[in-house]
Amino acid sequence: MAKKGKKTKRGSKDDGTTLIASYKRAYRDYEILDTWEAGMVLTGSEVKSLREGNAQIAEGYARVRKGEMWLDGIHIPPYTNAIGFGAHQPDRERKLLLNRAEIDKIDMRTAQGGLTIVPLRLYWKDGRAKLELGLAKGRTKGDKRHNLAERDADREIETAFNRAVKYGNS
């Protein structure tokens, strides 16, 4: 009997979640003001495709429409074994599951203008697909450069401190 290969979790955290996809660049392109965790309404073939670890959330965004939260722009490719009737549309809108108070709060803050809702992470939590949403404000090119310079300065300070501790330079 052939030994099956061990599947590795793509990005396991200590809190029992398994990462499917992330949008790391959002932290550079946007200033994330607040985050929420939302469930998703998915079809069976979408769930199976996500189990294979296939999803792209970089172009996605969420919006409130008629008191409901909808996610658009993410791509979940069709499940390889789903043909014809069992297949799903890869780029369809997906409904997000949030509390009424959370939806109203998000709607109120985005109505002020200049803010958008971007997906940050898509992951499994207790066997259910969850999406971490971020309320984001776009950064200009100057803001990005300033943020990068600030990070570099912090890194240099940390390196100098660690050298001083390690070698005892006073």
C-alpha cells in the first residue's frame, strides 16, 4: 500500500485557523482603520475549491447594498471535478454574514466618503470559511514612501539596540 503524502497547512496560526489566501499588499496600499470577521455564503464546489487552497482576493472589495454586505471581485476557480451543473461562476458576488449592527456601522463609515472595505485574509476557522475585512483609507505615493522610511528607521534602531545588548557597547 502506497503511503499518502502529508498535506501541510498553508498558513496555520495558533488560534486554530488555516490561511487560504491573503492580501498583504493592502497594508502598504491602504491605511487599515478597523477590521471585522465575516462568514461567507458559498456553494459546494466553491468550498471544495477553497479546500484545495485556490482563491485570489487581491482585487476584491465589499459594499453594503440594501442592508446586506456583498463581496465582489474575488476569484475562486472552479473545482477540478465539478463539471456542468455542479460548477460555479468563479467571479460571482458573494454574500457576507455580519451582524446588523456591524453592517450599519460599516455603512455609516463608508458613506462619509474616502473609505473602502477590502478583504485582508480568507481562512478556515472551525471548518467554516471566514473573511477578515478591513475598513481602509487609500494612501498616496508620498504616504507610502513616508511609511517605508519610517519602517526602515525603526528596523535600524532595533538592529543597533540588539547589537548593543549582544556586544555590551555602552
